Amino acid sequence: MNSTTPSIVDDLKLANERNPAHLWGAVISALGSLFVPIVGLVATYSGYKLTDLMSRSWIGYLFAAFGLTNVTVWILYLITVF
């Protein structure tokens, strides 16, 4: 049996067909969390949900880690300022 994994582009297309809300939610909220860090929670959730939709789970974990990092830095900033 020859088992091949889809390319990254095909994997993203498949995730877009299965559940575009999680894919675009992760992408847009990860970028938006640079300006509004609380939006990183949406990136974390959507990125985690992407791990079930894609054969490459690291892409979802990347979005989740990016969003969670922005939220964590924001919380640490608020703690040190106040």
C-alpha cells in the first residue's frame, strides 16, 4: 500500500472545504491578535480545531501557539503595568 500525505496546499483546501470557519477564524484572529491580543483566544481555539481537520496537525498548533503567546504576553504586560 502506498500512503501519501496531501501537499500543504491540498491540505488547506481540504480544511477549507470541511470547515472554513475554523481555518479563516484561525488565520484572521492570529493576525488580529497582533493588534488586539484578546482575539488570540479565538486563534487558539480555531487552531486547535484545525488539528482535527488537517493531516498536518502542526499547522493548527502553530496558529494556536501564536494566539496563546499573544494573549500570554498581553496578560504579563498588564500584570507588570498595574
